[in-house]
Amino acid sequence: MFRHILLATDGSAASEHAAQIAVQLARAHGARLTALYVVDPYPYLGIGEANPMGFQAYMSAALEHAARAHAKVADLCAQAPEVDLQTRLVENVGASTGIAQSAQQVGADLVVVGSHGRTGVSRLMLGSVAAKVVAESAVPVLVAR
């Protein structure tokens, strides 16, 4: 049924749970799995930050965090060697937009995201990347909770 699954990961416990589900689904369907990490753009460009070292430090930390998140997914896939894993990193202002756009770019037919399970006021104040992905995605989204 699924040929290409896009897993949005940020290295959190919620995305690790989503990764377990995505790997199981990829294995069961013989699907390709793309693990996606979205980096927020450097917040100070265009508003007076003139220090290139700040940008380099920011991007270096983001790339390290992405590598750790991707490594966690790769470890899960090592236990399911028939799963073809690809990793992807994109820079986008909104994680949800980066996820939805990447799903279309790679030709995914399912997006898997984790949810932190926030409810009430905290969800309204902080927003929910998972909810935004559901609203923006052109393909089905599985929210793992």
C-alpha cells in the first residue's frame, strides 16, 4: 500500500516513537523510508547580525542535532535491514511547511510525525507541528502519540 514513507524527526522522544512506527510500516509494506530533519533558518539574518561566526555555530549545532536524530532512525533500521533508509535535511521557516513540501518533493505517500500530546492552553500557545502538517500535507499523515 505505501511505497515511500516520510518520517519527520527532531530527535525527541515523540519522534523516536514515530520512528519505530515508521520503520515497522516501511518493513511491512516494503516501502522506502526518508527521515527528514527541518532546520529553522538562522534567526538573526537580516536584522543586524553581522557576525558570520554566529551563523556558523548555529548551523554546526543544527547539523549535529540532525545527525543524532538521523542516527537514531538508522539504528532502528539496522534491526530491519530490508528497510531502505534515506536521510534528508531542509531549512525552512516553519517545520510543518518543510515537512509538507518535502513529502511532495520526494514523492512520499505517507508522512509520519510524532506528537508531544499537548492539550488545552499549552497546545494553543505553543502550536502543534503535527496539527499543522495534517492541515498542510497533500498526502495522508499518521500522527504517533
